[in-house]
Amino acid sequence: MLNLFLDSNVLIDHLCNADACLCNEKLLQKIENGRFTAWISDFVYSEALGELKNRLEKKKGLKVAFRETISSFERTTMIQTIETFKKIPNLKSVTIPLDQKLIYTRVKTLCIEAKDAPIVLCVEELAKKISHVFLVTADMHSLFFKARTVKTLHPSFHLDKCTSACRSYYNCRWRNRYTTQSSRYH
């Protein structure tokens, strides 16, 4: 069975763009049904919570939302959204202690953004403990450059055929590449 480490963009798309990213939704359904085991870290949850806060700021027309400008209800709703996601069956949390020097080394050697280094390190550490670990991400940079250290898959890898109802169907850069190879992951 494949072990999938979910990148923050998979979680953010699920929380904020579910109707636009059907391959994420179908992947999460397969995780829920036990076809795959998924892993995620608190770092990813933190990044998603930050994105929910950013979207709330934009909605309110603010450049920065201070604690006083976000109601207790809004804070609770954002946190409950993340906590509900954590309850998906077959989605496991992993905590990997991260060394700042390792993060710097990954940024330097892989030429990646600092926010991506902890995710790469989590996947590398998880792969030492269990087999068949893949980073699932829609980030083009991750798909190309992180593949040198971790195995990566696009969220559409599990589909035999993308549905034309997907909003990104006509401009999906990965549909043709992964749908022809996806049958081996079913």
C-alpha cells in the first residue's frame, strides 16, 4: 500500500477550492475508504491555518488581520475546520523534530523555498521508517526538484481519467502525464 504525505496545497485546495480541484477530493475519498494511507504534519496544518487567515483578511479588505480584528467565532471556525480534517480515517499525523541546520541545508542544496524544506525533511524521515512514501503535491517546483530526494506524485496520479467536470480539466498540466501511468497505483 502506498503511503502518501500530503503537501499543504492539497489541504488548502480541499478547504478553499474543493469544487475546483476534483482530483484532490477524489484522492481524499480514497484515503477515507482505505485505498491509501496518508500522512500529514503539524507544519502542514499550520500552513493551511495561515492560508485560511489570509483569505479572511482579503475577505475583510485588510492587509493584516490583528487578533482584535478576527472574532472569537472566526478563530474557532478556522481551527475547527483544521480539526475536522484531522479526523479523516486513514490520515495520520506525523511529528518529526526539525533541526534548523537541516532546513538551511535543504534550502541550499535543493534550491527550494524555506517553507518547503520542513516538508521534504518530514517525507525523508518518514521514508526511513516506512516504505513506499510519496509526497503528494500540485506544486510544479516540488514535482520536478524534490524528486531528487523524495518521490513525488501529483494529486491526480490515482485517476484513470480526469473528469471533465473539474475546473482545471482543460489547463491541468499533469492530467496527460499522470493519467496514463496511474493504473499501477490502484
